Amino acid sequence: MREDQQIYVRKDGDIATIVLNRPERRNAISLDMWHTLHERLIEVERDEAVKIVIIRSDDDKAFSAGADIGEFTSVRASSASAKLYNAAAHRAEDVLARLSKPTIAMIRGHCIGAGCELSLVCDFRFADTSAAFAITPAKLGMVYNLFGMKYLVRQVGPSNAKDILYSARRVGAEEALRMGLIDRLFEPDRLEDEVYAYARMLSQNSQLSIQGTKRIIHEIMNGMTEEDEEISALVLSSFDGPDYIAGIEAFLNKKVPEGERRKERGY
């Protein structure tokens, strides 16, 4: 992908990085960017060579400043136009939520509104100490959407979610870590190395196991309490797969870990 685009994909081996690239607006997300993000997510999902997806900005000052306020008088001028905007955002975020591959949001600087929501849909949020978070519908006279609120409540609990939404205040990186809004916190000069080291570690494990686990956790978070036939088949089929056979062999014989064996096989 060309780096003059507002959202593009950069690939390094089995890691795909989706880059928010609108630094002149601190990566404020426009309607067109939601459509592009949807396309990029489908692209990395279909790419069998990609195992891990990282979403980041190359702008040290902002992951994303949120929705593009400049569009509020056009694409969000009324309930009808806001419905279309929200549908585009929801469509992209739903694909992200259902992505079979692990996702990591790498956060520097401002992570506000729609940007914060986007990060919450990822599996993990790694940030540096410059990160600052806010969701500000209370300052704009808007009611926040259920999809975004659901992910916020899941991560920080109802009391912290109410604090963030009612007050519309900025939450610093250390408080965000305590709340559960982010998972890991690093000094700025360590963040990128730590994110990509973690991604490489995940890529060396069984993707069948990771993707199956992600699917089941997704179902649990959406209310599943007992296995249905599809989930049961997913679990049991893993015992007949090459990853399990090679993994048990490696464990019993203390051989090279399966992740390294898969690299040698080319998958």
C-alpha cells in the first residue's frame, strides 16, 4: 500500500500493520476512512500469510483524535446522516471485532472518541506514557452508541465507563492502565519494540489454537455459557490437527517448539 494514503497496510513477514496516516488532523477519522479501514481489515483477514495485525499511527502525537469534527455539519448534521456515519463505523469495527487473527492497538499520544473506541475493539492495547484517552459525547450533546459503550464497559467496568462518559475528562496513561483501558504501558522509546516483540511471540505459537481461543472468548463475551455443536467441533477437531500432533511430540521429546517447526515448513 502507498504511504500517501490515509490508511494503509505495511507487512513484515507474518505481521501486518494498519497505519492511520492523517497527521495533519491528528488522524481524525473521516467517513471515507471508516470505509477504507473496512477494506483493509478484510484484506488482512483474507491474507493467509498474515498472523498478527497491529493498528497504529506513525504520528507520535496521536493514535487518533477521534471522529473528524469538520464533517459534523455534513455527514453528521442530522439523525439520518448520523445513522449512515454510525453504520459505516460499526461495519468496520464489527469486522475488526470478528477478525480471526490477534489484534494489537499501539497507542501514542491522543486516543480520543472514535480512536479510543477503535482501540477498545482490538484484543490488546499497548501504550506509552504520552497516551491520553477521552470519550466526549457529554461535551457535544450526543448519546454514545451501544457498540462502543459495550467494549468500554467490558474493559473498565460500568463505574469507570460512567466516569469516562459522564465527565468527558482526559485519562492519563497510568490511570488508564489501572482502569484496564490499556493492557501494557511502556516508556516511549520502548513501545514499538515491545509491541512487535509480543506480536512475533504470538506468531510463533499455533495459530489454530490462538484463533480457536479468540473465537470462543468472543462467544463467551456475547453470552455463550455452554458449548454448542459448532464450538464443540472446533475444540475436538484440534486434537486431529498437525499442530497438536507436532506440539505433543515436541513437548514429550523436548524438541524445537512448534512455532519454529512451522517456520521451517513455511506456514
